[in-house]
Amino acid sequence: MVLLYNIAIIIYYCLAHIVAICYKKAGLWLAGQKNNTVEPLASSIWFHFASLGEFEQGRPVLEQMRLFYPDKPIIITFFSPSGYEVRKNTPLAQAVYYLPLDTAQNAREFITAIKPAMAIFTKYEYWYHYFNELQVQHVPLYIISGIFRPGQVFFKWYGGLHRKMLKLVTWFFVQDIDSKHLLQGLGKSNISISGDTRFDRVWANAQQPRELPEIAAFKGDNKLFIAGSTWPADEKLLAVLIAKHPDWKFIIAPHEIGEEKINHLMGLLPKDSAARYSLLTTHHSPLTTLVIDNIGMLSSFYQYADIAYIGGGFGAGIHNTLEAAAFGMPVIFGPKYDKFKEAKDLIELQAAFSINSEEELLTTAGSLMDDEIFRYRTARTSKKYVDEHIGATDAIVKYIKEKH
């Protein structure tokens, strides 16, 4: 099984060279692999994140660990360029790297160089050679905000190597009882139900959001509908909704902000009433729609919103619903949300709504936009849901402190 895994890693690396010809992220990843120069350290705390979303999810734990272990340097690794390129200069870490390709040699050299006192991986990301080398070097490995589902490879007949990876984990901090039961079914007992650290992150952000006077001025006395992390399939539907509600203001924050993507989105919107955020101060026509052409501000925009739409539901899966819910508002998203517990919870509470078509978006959004009492009730429910689920960070850090 390890041989097949090694072959798969090599194939992945070779395919990345082909994909990089037309896919920028693959090129960035390859460049990052090539230019990784790891500086030797002693007794670090190593945090690994798949991407930017996982970084934000694990950030509350990282910040707490910095406070409790000020003498230990923090090392961050990312697998994806969308995490590394945004956070490569974060002041929260001594160093930030791309995770070197998962080979036995790379794992041995990297872990030997940074000499971690512990390793903390967030939610997903299971790499055999890194996990194995951590055990060889007697480094405790923690999985935080873990979530497990029956369809994952760990629970398939062919998942032997991945089940072996689970044996290399020192302790699992999982989000829910279902995840605990699945791990127990594999004979695991080193498990705590701590919850999801994202709740702590979005709750804290909602307490002291960054003020954006230009957004407050844009909204004025109108109601504001924000669409976050959108993809073209979402934007096509949103353009129709915008045309139907000229009395509302709209903000669209695309998941990808390349010039081609932004220009395509702008082409869907009325030229005389839509503008890019970067050109807001130079646009003199009455605006109803802003297109956000930068990264990192979405969580602050939500404080001004009355309704949120979360993108990705017509593709691989929805993005972060909790950032919006923490500010107290109804949330709408597409049909692919089954892998996200919080989305299912919010739907059950009638604080979120899934749509499958343009017609369903118009009906669902229209009901919320036209009925203030309905909108207020769902908004209050979504905020209460977030407020009731904070505390995972304290539980995780308390346990780790007791062991170290």
C-alpha cells in the first residue's frame, strides 16, 4: 500500500507540471515546492493547514498557543497556494512554508530541521510519511476540528493505509458525536468532542469587526445583500436577482479575482450602476452593486449585510457560512452542502436555505427581502446558533497544556 501511495504522489507531482501550463495555482505550487528553503529551528510548534479556510479555522488555537508557549517558534505550512500566498508574511509565525511533497526523505528532512515539540493539523490533511516520521521522532500529533463521514476513504475496504495514518495520531479533537462514533468503530479511543474552532474565530471577528466607512456610505439607508466566495454559476443567478430588486444594494465578492473573472462578472451587471471596489471613489453614478476585487475583507463586509449568499454550492461545495451567520443574518447557498455540518444545522433551524435554480433563488431571497419579520427571525436564529457553539479553542488548548 505504501508503494502505491508513493507512486500516486509522484504521478500527482508530474501532472502538476502539465496542469501548470494553463492553471496558475498549479504553477504557484510548483514554484513553492522548488523554492522552499527551510531554516533549522529548535522545539517549534508546527501548524499545518490545507488552505486559507483551514488557517482561519485553526487560527484561534494558534493564537492561544503563542500566548502559552512564547519561547517556542511557530511554524506554519500550507498545501495550497490560496493559503500560502495570502498568509506567507503573517506575523503569527516564525516561518511559513509550502508543505514539501510527501515523500519519506522530505518528511524526515523537514521534521528534523524544525524539530517540533508538537504538530497540529486542522480538519483534513492526512500525509502518511509526515505522520510516520512524527511518530519515529516521538513528536505528538494532534488533529483539531476533525470531521469524519462514512464516505471517507478511512471507512472503505481499500482504505488500509489511511486507517494506518489514523493510528499515528496522538489525539483527535472532533467536531461532533458522529465523528467520534466512526473513529470508535475503527477501535480508536483517543478522542475528544471539542467542537469546531471556526465558531470561536467567526464569533471573535463579529465582536470587533474592522470598520469600513466606504461600505457604510455605499449602503446608506438601504438594505444590503452580500454574496461571498461566488463562482460563475452563482453569479449568473445573482445577476437576475439584482435586476429584480433595484431597491436593495448588493455586494459580490468572487472566490477568484483574476482580471478575466472580474471582467466576466462585471459584464453580467448593469454598467451604469455597478462598480469594482477598487474604483469606488472614482465612480460617480448611483451604485447598486459593488464587485470586490481584493482578498481578505469579506468577513468585515458581513457586518453591514442583511442577507448573505454563500458561493460554491453549484460546484465542489459551499464556502464559509459561519462568517455571515456570526453577524446574525439569513444565509442562502446552492445544493452542494452535505459535507458541512453547520449548513445542515442552520437549514434544520430554518436560518439557512438551499436553492437549486434561478427560480428558487428568486423565491427564497424574495421572501426574505420582502418580509422583515421573517428576515429578523432567521437572523436572530443564525446568530444564536454561533453563540451557542463557541468554546472549542479553550477545550483543545487546555488539554494540550496538561500534556506538555
